[in-house]
Amino acid sequence: MAKSGGRQRPTLEMVAQRAGVGRGTVSRVINGSSQVSPRTREAVHDAISELGYSPNHAARTLVTRRTDTVALVVSESRDRLFEDPFFADIIRGVSSVLHERDLQLMLTTARGDAEHKRVGEYLSGSHVDGAMLVSLHRDDPLTSRLADSGVPVVHGGRPYSEVAPAPFFVDIDNVEGGRVATRRLLQTGHERVGTITGPQDMNAGISRLRGFREAMAESGREVDQNLVVQGDFSVDGGAAAMAEMLDQGGNPDALFVASDMMAIGAIRTLRERGLSVPEDVALVGFDDSLMAQHSTPPLTTVHQPTVQMGREMARLLVDVAIPRTADSERVTLETRLVVRDSA
């Protein structure tokens, strides 16, 4: 008989006896079956509480084929995971929903073929009930690998795809965000408007650039290619892109920068070149992170509801994708402009 701290550990049979029901009824209550009356369910829960019974998780997993664990995979380096506040907000949103549902979160990163293979094999091995994928790049094999394995998946952001879109994703309206940011710069009288784009192997980078181009076209402006440089959503990437633009002869008086982190890097380079924001170059970022509020000057930026995005991803995975209550659901969240001192 199992002992714990010198006394007998409560068993399923003991719970059944205390509640006055059969062992099978206790199992059904623990496993969340709806085929139990409210009165019986209450009696079983009371017995569990009184005895201090803790279900054997391994045995429950064998019966239900559920692990009560879901994965969040960030397709970036570990450094990026901890440096970029976007990911912290996603984790906050995801965790809030999983906490309510008494589910566990497994967090991992995957960048490069070896890590993608390792993570793909683990997730396909019945270790989790489903997965959320964030920051996918064009060459990321996880989407197809997990689909082939039958693992329920929700994408954070519309995945880059030249074929059919993923059945489950939560996205930000990146095109409209790019439009709004660019319109702000045009409406405040700037003539030489450029952009530091996000990576063009990611849908977010492509869509924000599309919004910039559409706003320029609406105003009858041609895009000066010397004022369009690609970045990588990092501070250093923004600083390098700004230097490249200036070195190739770009002379902007306003910039839409596709992330707040890149915007902060761009401001650093502008200062090093003797230029100030917003006097010489007005600047609009994208994210509305804490960094935007505390930068010098505070950033005018496009707010994206990142914590809500995390919550929606977890809800979609747990309530729809895993129980297969629908074949697809795609959510797009709205953005809005937050005006501060940089533009």
C-alpha cells in the first residue's frame, strides 16, 4: 500500500467509499465526464478535498490520451525571446487562459534545422495536446510537420504561405497598421517619407510594408527605393538599417519603422549622425511596447493588442482546435495609432 509521510496515501477506492459511489464514477468525475449528476459530482469533489486525494497523472493520461500540457514555440533565438517584449506579452496572454483551465504550458524556441527537427519530433510524440506557433518564417518546417502528425496547431500571426492559409490563427491587422502609421507622417506635412521594414520572409513584415505602399499610393506619392530598407525587428537591426539608408543616399524627413525595437535602434543611429527626432526626422513605430513609452523621445506608434493575441491563441487551441469543435477559425485583431512625441 502506498505510504506518504508515514500515513497511507489516499486512493481512488477510498474516495469512492467516502463519496458513496463506485470507483468508475470517481474516474468519470476526475476526467470531466458530463455523464455524472451535479449532486454526485459535488459528493466526489468533497471526498477528494476531505481526503487530500491527488489523481495519478500518468494513469489519467493513459485513459484520456490527454497530457493537459500545450506548447508555445517561438521560432526565434533564445536571446530574441527574452529581449523582445512582444513575446513576453504573448506569454502573459497565453498563461492567463491556461491558468483558468488548469493546463500546463511548455515554452520552447526553435531556430535552424536541428532545433526544428528536435522540437517537431517531441511535439509529434504525444507529449502535448496541441501547440501554438509564433514568429514563423517562410522556411519554418514546423507547420507542415505538425499537420502531418495530426497535432492541433494555432498560429500566432498569419503564417507565410503561398498556398492555403492555416486553419487556425490569430493575427493583427498589419496592413491597416502600416497604412495608419504612414498616413500620420503624410498628414503632418512630411515629403520624404521612408520605411524600415520587417523581415520579408514573415507575413507581418510583408503586410506592414504593403500598408506603407498603399498609403503612399493613396496620397499620390511615389516610393523612393533609397528610403526603403529591410530590418529584422531588433534594436541592432533597426540601427543597421538606418545606417544603410543614410549611407545609400536616403535623406528622409519621416520614417515608418515596422517595430518599436527597430525604431529605437534607428533613433540611436540618427543621433550618431547628428540628426534629431522629430526635428530632423519624424518617426512612427509599431507595437506600443513599454519601450515606446520610455524611449527618448517617446514613440508615436501603432498599438497592437499583444496580450489579447496570446489569450485568443490559447482559447482557440483549447476550445476549438484540440476538441475539434470546428474545422477552422481565423481571428484578426484591430490596431490603433498612439500619438506621442516622435511624430
